[in-house]
Amino acid sequence: MIDLNGIDLLILIGRDTQLKRTAATHGGEYAGPCPLCGGRDRFRVWPSHPDGKGRWWCRGCEKHGDALDYVRECDGLTFLDALGVLGLSAQAGLDAGDNVTSPRPSPRPRPPRAQAAPGSAWQERGRAFVEECKAALCAPGGARALNWLRGRGLSDETIESAVLGYNATDSTEGWATWGLEPREGKRGVWLPRGIVIPWIIGADLWRVNIRRPVGDPKYIGPAGWANGLYNAEALTTDMPAMMVEGELDALTLTQEIGDLVTSVATGSTGGSRRARWIARLALCPAVLVAFDMDAPGEKGAAYWVDVLDNAQRWRPYWGDANEMASDGADLRGWVSAALRGRQRTETPTPPAVVTLPIPQEAPRDAESAEPDEIPRNLAGNGPQDVADLPGHRGLVACLALDRELPDADLIGDIETAMEAHLAEMEVATGCPDAEAGRLLAEFDRLTAAMADPLPHRVGDGVYQESFL
């Protein structure tokens, strides 16, 4: 039997849907919209079920199970791939005797999920914890941890700029300290011993990951973190991106070949699958997906190659990027080969377009007229600067803010969000403050013109129904 006691089902499912406690049944019952079928109020979660592991069930689609079942249903994974996503060992799956090779049926497309950084209380405590651990890494008690990081090829400058730290002892803190509601069956927020890696994106702390010296899962952090994209704030429209699983891989690549690619990490093969991060990656001229050379890595990479038209799989020679660097591999030659390959295959032909139904408007003069066609691909077959895509400004801005489209209340929501996230939106879209009003107008024009739900991606000349 697989031990799932270390998996907080409420956090796992809570990243995909909004859950509220509704009863004390089976140790606490939570309800909300079903992330599988879209039903509004028939989904139930019991994170502290008496059988010893969390349970979930939808009265609409009648799907049910534990944490492993949920990951398999959502992403169509095999049993072993699902273990990898949850940070559990493959040997545990083999010992359990489950069907380890047959994937679940492909899930139904799901709409983009709202995504935001953790609350202010969580971030406040998280930042304090990160600073404490940063100081501990430089103290005598952190010498072994510091030498381990240096042994992985990271320079002191990289360690300092990434704000890496060391938590010397296992501890548990109260839920309120992190701004979280108590969870039945859990003593509090667990802070294990290990290397501390903060995910600082823009002005927010999204996650604190801890690389444990022993134990399974290898990486774990304080509850309440949000699904981010490590180093996302460094993405630009004029430099290719390289996606890796681990933060240490991203740091190694940034240190060694940061002039060639912007390296980002998903934290796991199933991480970062949110509209905000997909939109940012779609604006890069190219995305090289360099997930680990193993079965979960291949599965996770296939998702990104399918979602992003500008993405291609670029496998490590072995292991992962950090392992290659530690073994003396030529990282610059490895990445340069991928970039040269893309240059050879790209052609200067103009991009294909998809024409959306735009309402008839009064004739406009030639200087003020804007095209009513949207470029086929935001990232590979056309202008790389969003300022050159006037008909797409509102769409990209909304995707960068991770809002479901369209929605009757969306315009007001975005207007409010623009004030709070303007700096972040400027990075994602290249639009200065003066363009905020125009963004709203463009978005209003686009959404008013669409009778059907907004699709997620332009590819092969057609829009698909879901962004994820």
C-alpha cells in the first residue's frame, strides 16, 4: 500500500478549485466546483478521512479516490508518473502491484484556473523564514550545506542572488503563524531540515521549497504555497526560455549560459500548468523543454510541447542539467545546438492568421485602422513585441493575469487587477502604464465579438476549446 500520509489533499486539490469547509463528516468535509467535470457544487473532499488517507468524490461525474487517483484523473498519467508528480518513489508503486503502465483516459479540457500568490500573512512569515535560513547557511552550522551547494557547481554569487538558505532542524509551526486555517489531523506547518529555496516572482513570495538530505519526497515546503514558475520574472520577448524541473538546474543554467537562454523551473513534471505562466512562455521566441531524462520527464515535457507552439523537447544528455554540469558536460554547446536547429527550421514566410468575427463598425481612416485578424502564434511566427500585436493586447494581458475568459464581470475585475499588478503586467506584455485604458478597450472589443468561450491556444490554424 502506498503511504499518502505526507500528501495534503486539501492543498493538492485546492490549487485547482476553491474549497470551503461545509461539515465535520469524516474528519472534515470541504465542497466546491469539480475540477474534472466543471460541476459547481457537487465536489467533496475529506482530507482527514478515517481510512488514513484523504478522499474526494464528485456527485456529478461520480469520479472518486485518493491523491494518486486525483492526479491520474486530472492529467491522464500512469501510476508511476503520478507517483513522480507527488514526489513519491517509483519502487513504492512497484511494491504496491498497481497497474503501473496504463494511463487513465485523457481528462476533459479544463478552463484556466485563477492563480495568485499566497496571502500576506503567509508571505510575511515565509520571508522571515527565508532570511533566517539564509543567515544559517553562512553560519558555522551551515558549512556542510554550503559545501554541498558548492559541490553541485553553484558559485557563491549564485547562492547569494538566489537567496538560498539552510534550515538546520525539523520543526512545526502553528497554522495561524502562516495565515492558514487549521487542518484536522495535521499538527501545523511542517518545516523540515534541508536546503531552503525561495520562489520570489516579482514582488511576491510564491513558494518556499526545501531540499531534504534524506527522506521521500525529496522536496517539500511549508503548506499554503502557490503554483508558480521559478524565475518567471526573468522571461522576456527577445530571449529563448529553457524549462527544467528543479530549481538547482535553473540556477546552474543561469550561471553558466544565462546569456543564451532564460532558465525557469516548474518544481515537478506537473508544476506551473497555469494560464499566467503559459502566457509568459508563449511570448518567448522559443521554449526548450529540458525536463529530466526519465519517464515522468518525457510525460511532463509532452504537455508543454503540446500547449506551446514555440516549444520543443530538448533532452539532457543524461540525468538533468545540474548533473550534466557536475560531470563536466558542455552546457553551452548543448543549448547552442538547439538554438541553431531552430534557426535552420524557421522560414521567413508571413504568419498564418485566424479571422475572428468582429462586429461591424463605422469606417475608420487608414492611419487609425487596426487589423481585425489575430496573428496565428504569439511566439514563433510573428512579431515578438506585444506592442506590435494591437488586436491581441487585451487578450495577452488577461492571460498574464490568469483570468478566465470571457466573463460578465471580467472587465471590472481586470481594471482592478491592472492597478494591483501593473508592474507585473508590464513585464508580461510590454505595455506601459499609459496603455492601461487602451488595453481595456481592446479587450472589451475582443470579448464582445466572441459568442463562444475563448479558446486557449492558436495552433495549426484553429483555436482549441481550453487553455489547459
